[in-house]
Amino acid sequence: MLIGMRVNRFWAVHQWAPVMLAMLRMLAELKKDPSRGLLSRVLLTASPRTYYVVQYWESKEKLYAYASAPDAFHHRVGARLNRREREGKVRGHVGIRHEAYVVPEGSYEAVYGDMPAFGLAAAHGQIPLERRGRYAKHRYAYRSAP
């Protein structure tokens, strides 16, 4: 999942800073409770205006469960943000987005050379290249044991 924000008006710090801080608080909440399903995350910036988090989840069901859990911080902050948006209080100051993808096994490849676990490898672990095959066509055909 890709989730992020865009600062539309730099001077409106009181509008976008709470959004940024809320994301950091949600990530802390998820780190404290691994059973919710977040396997790993990477915080990135695309520009001085645009910030996002790449998240790796155990399943879409766990992602949906967290997003709608009444006891989760996401539920409270989402309701507050939606209410403020409807009232026109944040419109134009900060943009938010998310993109979610379900990627079946065998439909992706991640190759790492001389670097620590990152991205998918941090979420799911690393397997030496030789165990999956020398060529991409063999690695794409790989399936874990049932």
C-alpha cells in the first residue's frame, strides 16, 4: 500500500502538520501490535511537498480490519479529517492519498545486491538468488511450499 500526503500551502502548518503527525502515530501503533498485520514500512519523500509511506501488509483482510477497527487511531483520525474536510476547514491546504495493491505470489521480483533487507525483503525475508533460479523467468515461476 502507498499512503501519503501533499502539502498544498506551506504556510498552513497548522493544517498539514497534524496529518503528518497522525501518520507517524498510526505507524507507531501498528509497530506496537504486529498482530494487526503491518509487516514493514518505508517512509519516503518525493519532493519538499510530497511525503508517503510504502507499507507491506500480511493480507488485505488485515489492512481492512485495521482501517475500520473502532479501537484503532486510524478510525478516530479518519473520522476527524473527514469531518474537517466536509466543513471546508482543510480543503486546499493538504492533500491525502492512498493506493492499495494485492500482488499474488509469482507476480513480482525483488533482487538486492550488497545492501541490507529493504522493502519486500524487510517484510518477508530474503532468499539467496541461487535458490530461486539464475534467470528472472525461473524466479517468477517460483512458488513457496504450501
